[in-house]
Amino acid sequence: MSAFFATCPKGLEYLLRDELAALGAEDVREALAGVHFAGSIETAYRACLWSRLASRILLPLAEFDAATDDALYAGIQTIDWSTHLAAHGTLAVDAVAAQSKLTHTQYIAQRVKDAVVDQFRQRDGSRPDVDTEEPDVRINVRIRRDRATVSLDLAGAPLHRRGWRELQGDAPLKENLAAAMLLRAGWPQMYAEGGALLDPMCGSGTLLIEGALMAADVAPGLRREYFGFLGWLKHDLAAWKRLLDDANQRAETGLRALRSCFFGSDADARMIQTAKRNAQEAGISGFFTLDKHDALNVSPPPGYPRGLVITNPPYGERLGDRAEMPRLYRAIGETLRERFAGWRAAVLAGDVELGRAMPLRAEKKYTLYNGALETTLLLFELHARSDTPREAKPLSEGAQMLRNRLEKNVRHLRKRLEREGIHCWRAYDQDMPEYAAAIDVYGNASGDQWLHVQEYRAPADVPVETARQRLREIVRVAGEVLEVPRDRVALKTRERGKGGSKYGQFDQRGEFVEVEEGGLNFLVNLTDYLDTGLFIDHRLVRARLRELAKDRRFLNLFAYTATASVYAAAGGARDTTSVDLSGTYLDWASRNLALNGFSGAKHRLMQADAMAFLQEDRERYGVIYVDPPTFSNSKRADDFDVQRDHVRMLKACGERLAGDGVIVFSNNFRRFELDRAGLEDTFLIEDWSAASIPFDFARRSDIHGCWLLRLHPQESPWESSVGHIRHRSR
């Protein structure tokens, strides 16, 4: 009986533990990225041949302190290598190190090789050679906290290399990870029940091939021609031959009974050809149906009311554009929901946010590692939709009161909204304290409407489940009163945790809808961020900016999505400059400008910290709009606190202001106090806060503050020409 260690990718330890126990291993114990087990050498061979999950099977030889290279060398020489390797044989060394004084793995491997070779040379003058591809013996050295474990790698090469893959795509899925996905999704049982396996983005065919070999009871290592024990002096050839004979017999029996129930498709014709070649090499191509078409055009194959859809979509890391990924994941989810009722689905999402973009509720979630990338395996049961709509439950007494209040609000606001052509407005703002949320309507001139429901912090004495029930009632009542379907209602919820209540993770759908305000069009995203891209409480501020900007140069600091710049351009500004530190928001800003016909050199987009921009820029502006965050601690800029830093910031703006210009300064910090004493020596100040609050925000008259600042006449000496600095537009 010997001790062994099977390595595997993180996240597969418990599956591997169960697999090794089923293969006859004893004393099986999971560890980080691997599993300890005991057994005979035949047990280790069986693991090399049959494990679908392990990466390597290691036979530990020695363990010793190795804080220095000399200690490592001495420890290696305590092992009698002549019992493992012939003097004329070949070897290779793999090394890893963590939390140790020895950190350079190539040097560690070189030092180990030297110790082994020197032992042979000192004994009889001959020495083994190095073969990094297929050595007779591969030595594995792991040093952790200055303690070395030296093992023989019985696999010799990673076990996920099954021997059938001739070609692969740009971002291949490792075979042992594919096997883990299939096992987590219950594919063996699904196959036994007569189900099919379908991959709508099959790439080189890894999931389908692993699924077929699993169903046919083909040992995953059966097609491999090399293992690390084949050149080992203690190799038990008879035991290995017995295992191979048994595996061949099982494969022959399983392949005779295998059903042709494997379906794959890909939008790339080259990948279809690659998958066919790999399936042929694996000996199972006759059981596959592979077609070229887009993943969103896939349907269940005829004759299969049940099966498993399994796929590994791009993550936006090595393939695809990350910004486009949420849209793809949502479309995949909609396709599964609409067409695959009765099936099960397994999707390996690039991250949690991409998983949330799918409009499906996962039954189970598992964290798996695709190389160094942490991914999330999502499992779904795809239930058929009922054609008969469920009868709505009666509203509770509180919900009925909420409905009455919301209907009253809508009646009160509707005529003025229609008269003034307002499509984005606030319908409800915690009018009833027990229903703590704000309800905003986003619409356009075509009559399309979406709702944005944002939960406020519930009182500490309100039970969590009660708050959740009330929030569900808010969503239902809002949708019914405003006649907006549920899939157009975006909900932002708070989660209770350490430090109090906070907003949780948002969906990452990448969906933008086009809304209208003031005769202009804007893109808003209701799901992915806390803010939507259009601050509707600033509607009157933007309208004032449009008036002020005529024939003036306009600067928008902390520009966000540049809605203010669009208004200024529409008001006849000579040019606009929008400054923000976020490339994401600047891309969004560019789309807003282009949507309204404003693009080119007249409308600059600058990715920069606002204070740094003011210090470096030498332009003069007739209108400067400043709407900073309450606080910012970006790694790319100095910390900013609006209460602490507004005087310094506004005076810097004053240095960039034309003599007759105006600074429009607003912010949403409810406790903000303008430091008049620090500003009045430079500016004439007009408090425009009350007048800037729209009528639909009357209940929140402190939702923002707004001030207009103009230079004193004696503070406007900058009429002479000033050298201009050219900036790169984004």
C-alpha cells in the first residue's frame, strides 16, 4: 500500500475524491487543487487510465527541509535514483514553489536535475539525459514554506491530454474541466434516461467528445501512447496490461451500444471541421451531428423531448469583446427558455455578472477554474411555460394603499407631463414610509416605457422578509398602474451586511434603451449600474445649460454620459469638451452625442481626472458645468471629497473661465454646504437650487443643490491670447 496525490484544477476536488473512491482508492482525502489517496501501484495505474478529472498522479518519494539550494540538493541525493531510473535513461523535472525562500522554479528544477545526474556520475561515471517531452521518469518537486516534497509523476504529461485532439480553437476547454461540467450537470444519468447532448457553441468539440466517451464507458486515457511510468524501472507491466485489456473490452462493448445522440453547432465553419476531425480521431464521429449555424438559431433535435444543452460561451477575456458579452448571454438564456422546455442546461459563464445577464434562474452554481480564469457553472431546469396565465393574488391592504397613492400621483402629474412633453419622470418617492422605494419612468416619444425601481434602506426594525415582500408588491403595483410589463421593470435592491445596508451586485446585461428628454435622445442602461446614465432630477439644470451655452465654448467636468454636453450642443455651443476618468462612460457619452448628430472635432471627449485636466488645460470656456460625485477614491486619481475640495476645484474652474462666463455647479450630497466665505472673493454666487428641482421631485426638494458662479469684474483679466494645447480626442 502506497500513498499518492492526484492533482486537479481548483473546484474539482470533491468530484475527484468521489471518482477515485469509485476506482478503488482508499483513505481518500481532498486537499487544495488535489486529492490524497492510498492503494497499490495498480490503483495508481487505474487512476491514470480512468480518471476524467485528475491532471497528474504523483507518487511521493521524500519530504525534507529545503530553505536553501544546498539543502535541496542534499535532500534530492538522499533518494536512490538508480531504483527508479536507468543510467542511460531520460528524465525531466517540474518545480513549483510558494511561500519559500527558493522562488525561481527554473533554478529549482535545474538544481534537482544536477543532484540526480551527479549521483549517477559519481556512482559509475555515466548519467541520464534530459527529455522534456516524454522522459522515462518525470520528477515533480513542490516547495511550500521551505519544505520540499519530491514525487514521481506517473502520468508523465497532463492527463487532460487524452490523445484524440489534433486541432483546437483559440480558447480551448481542457478535457478534465469539460468532464467536470458534464458530471455536475448529471449527463450520465441523462444519457441513461434516453436524453441527447447538444452544444450550440461547440468549438473544437471538447464537451461533445467527452460526453460521448463518458456515455460509451471509454477510459479517457485509452488513446494515450505515453505515461510517466512506462520507462520507470519499477513499472508493473503485467498489471498495466490487465488494465488495458479490461479497458479495451469495456470500450468495445460501450461503443457498440452507444446512441447517435450528440449534436453540435458553431457559427465558424472552421470549428465545425475541427470538431469533426477530433471526433474522428476519438473514434466516435459516426455518433455526431455537427452543423454550421449561430447559437441563437439552435433548436432541440427531433425525437428528443429531453436532453442536456451544455456550452462554454466566450468570456470576453481571450475571445470576444467583454462589453458585448452580457448581450450574448442574455440572448442565449432567452433561446433556452423559449425553445428547450423540458431540457436541462449547463452554461460555463465567464464570471458571476455574465451569469446574471441570463434571464433564467440557476438551480445550482459551481465555481470552476478554466486555467487561471475563475468561472461559474450555472445549471438550469428549463420548465415549459403555461399558456394559462396565473390568476393574480389579491393585493394586501398595504399594497392596495400603495396602488391608490401611485394612481393619485399619476393622475396629478399626467396632464403637465403631456403638456411639457416629459417622458422621463419620477412617479413615486417613498410617499408611504413602509414602501421605501423610488419609482422612475423612462420613456420616449414613441410611447415606449420602462420602470426603474430603486429600494431605499428599510428601518432596522423591519424584518428582512417583510421588506422583501413589500418590494415585490411595489414592483407589481408599479407595473400594473403604469401599464409596463415585468420584463421592462428594472429593480435595484439593497442587501444587509457588515457596515449596514448596501446595494448588491447588479445584472450585467449590456442592454441600452433609447429615451427622450427635451427633444433629445439618450441611451440609458437600467440594469447594470446604480445610476442609469440620465439623472432625471437634473432635467431643469440641463435645460438651463442649453440656454447658457449659445455661442459659447462649453466644458463638462465629471461628464459621466455627457447628457449635459448634448444639451449644450443642441443650444448652439461653439464646441463642447467632456472630461471623465472612465473610458466606459466616455464611450457611452460618444454614443449619446452621435445619437443626436453631434460628433467630430467640435465635441472633444477627454479621459482625465478633472482636477488634473484643469491644471493642464489652457483653453477658456464660456460655460463650465461641474457635477462631481460626493466622494471618489479612484486608483488613477487623487481622492476627491466634494465638501472638502469644492472650493479648490471651483477656483481652478475660474482660471479656465472666460470673463463673462458662468460656472454651473451642482451635486447630490444632501448635507452639502457651499463655502461662500471661501468663494465670494472670486465669484458672484447665485443659489439656484430651489428653482432647479423639477415638479415631480417636489417631495425631495433637497435631492440636489445647484449654484451659478460668475467672476467679479476685477477677476476677469484673461482676454489676451493664450497658447493652446492640443489634446487627443477619444
